[in-house]
Amino acid sequence: MLEVKNLSKRYGEKQALRSVSFSIQGREAVGFLGINGAGKTTTMNILTGYISASDGDVVIDGIDVLTDPLKAKTRIGYLPEQPPLYPEMTVQEYLDFAAELKGIKKKADRKEQVRKAARRTGLEEVLPRLIRSLSKGYRQRVGIAQALLGAPQLIILDEPTVGLDPAQVIEIRRLIRELGKSHTVILSSHILSEVQAVCSQVLILSKGHLVAVGAPEQLAEKLNPGSRLRATALGGGKTVLKAVGSIPGIRKVEIESEADGQVTFTAESADASDRRAEVSRALSQAGCTVLALAAENRTLEEVFLALTENESETPSDEGEEKTE
């Protein structure tokens, strides 16, 4: 569906992207991560044909974005961070207008496309309302609905839940998961838990380089192989450290908290073996009653921080094109 090869972008002497290459094969939601200045917005602007690349190729559904941008754009639905809405229009008027801009000529076809987009985004009841009267959550839905018009194979969403309340965030995430079943979705977000909850694959940019591609759990294992568990036991911290640290294959034990005779700690293994039984046995032999013990997956946040820990944020210059 999407093939990006050796994509580079320069703004004068500034190198925003450096030979970025990746591919997305089918219907899934893919998270796009990186701190400000990493190159996310530049990459998305090139994918949508908004700006040109200095070098490299972008092919969407077999169409080269750089040599045939108009045809390629018929395959793309895009929601920028600030939805391109006209508050004085009703939802119905705006979606009709957006459908016409996307080249849906026949009135009957536009009506059907708008009906389908409104149904999928939960807008059917608010079609007659002015956009300015809608909550921000519903305005985001309108922005997503316009991205769906024209039946695009690739949908690009830039920070789709920014500024929403928790209930609205849950609904938009649910919608994105549903879209990922029938479209290729690229989701840019600063909320790492959101990407982990919605996306099956993750792309991480750092200083214009693509530093990681894969499922969150695969990236965690590749970056820091082994297994980890968290436990709470009755006893002293020194006793816990000695008992658990003496287990063969345990490479690291860290106390998270110690209060009221209880110790909460994490233990990391050098391999993927499940050592919960060994930890429980060692603590019991040391006279420490186990209150809680569970295997724990590494978080996407840990992976992201490890890959970008030496990168500082670059403030955007409003007088130039953004290179976020």
C-alpha cells in the first residue's frame, strides 16, 4: 500500500529527513512517533503531496506521489492537526463541499459518500447543525469524515485526539481501530499510550532518521531482550534484594518502594524465561510472604525514551516551513 524509499528533505542547510525508508503492506493502524523536530510533519507533508522531497520515492498503491501527485492524492485521506473546517457551514454542507473538492462529480455519488462517512464517524444526528455549535470531539469527527470521502486506501491522522476530553478520546480511538480494519491508517501522536492502544506497528523518527520499525512488544524485546516481573512482598528491602538477586538468570533487581513492612520491586531476567516460580520460592525461603507477583511487558514509552534520549527538542520557526 505504501512504499517509502530513501526519503530526504533539506531546508537550505538544515537536513530535516535523512534517507528514511519503510513500507506498509496492508490494512492496519501504524503509529508515527518522534519528538518535535524529529521529522514527523515533514514526512507526512511529503506523503500527502503538500511539499516535495529533496530525494527519494513515495509510492502509494502503485502510484508515485512525486511524479503523479494528483492521482496519488485520490488514494489519500488526510486530517491535519487543525481540521480544515468552515464553522459557518452545517456538517452536511461542509461534507458535500469536501466531496466535490475531491472530485466526486455526481450528486447521487456525493450523497452516498457523505452518508457512509457520517455513519462511520457517528455524525448522522448532527448533519443539520452548524459546525461552530459542535463540541471539539464532534469537530474532530467531522475532520475524520472528510478524510474518508473518496474512499481513500491510506488515511493520515495528525494528532487526532489533541485537546479532547477523556470520553471523546475513547470514542476517537475506537473509531481509529475500526478504520484500521478497512484502511491503512498512519497516526501521528505524542501520546505513547494511545499509539500502543491503537496501533499494531510503530515507526520512530529521531533527528530525521528512522530508528525503529515494528510492533511495540517486538521493539521492546529487541531493544532490551529478556523478561521482567513486578512483585510486592512482606519483608525488608535488603532481604528481598539478596534473595531475588541470587537466582540464576536474574540480572537486575530494583526496589520501587518500601513502606509499612512491604517491598515492591522489579526483577529482570537475561532471557525470556518465566522466573515467577523461582522468585516466589526464593522469597518464601527468605521468610518474605509474596503479596503480588506478575510478569510485566515493557512499555512503548521505555522504548521511545531509550531511542530518543539524546535528542533535544527543536523549537519551530513560524517564519519557515515546519520540520517537526
